[in-house]
Amino acid sequence: MYDTDTQTRPVRKLRRNRSDRMVAGVCGGVAAMLGIDAALVRIALVAATLLGFGTGAILYLIAWMVVPED
């Protein structure tokens, strides 16, 4: 699938990943969309949860409900 304006780069959509999941696949889906390792996203989520007084966990739960599965 290509962007209709430029026809040069693929459009990446956020989906919960079925193959790279530990709980719901949110971190695996974000990692696939960004093209990075899922472990980095998980580490960032844990850091946001611990340092941000639970905001990482709240964002994860919201993404679990809102982001469609792959």
C-alpha cells in the first residue's frame, strides 16, 4: 500500500501484533510500525509506567481497547 500523494513510501498502520505479543500485542505493533525492536518499546513502556506514575500502563490499556488487531 502506498501513499497516494508521493507514491514512494508505504503507509504504516498501527495494529496489535499477533505474532510478537506478551499481553495484547500493543508493544509489538508499535515496534513493527516504527521499525524497531519490540523490547525497546517494552522498556520504554515500563520506564513510563514507573517514572510517570502509571501513565504508561494507562496508555497501554487505552491502546489495547482502541487499536485493532492485526
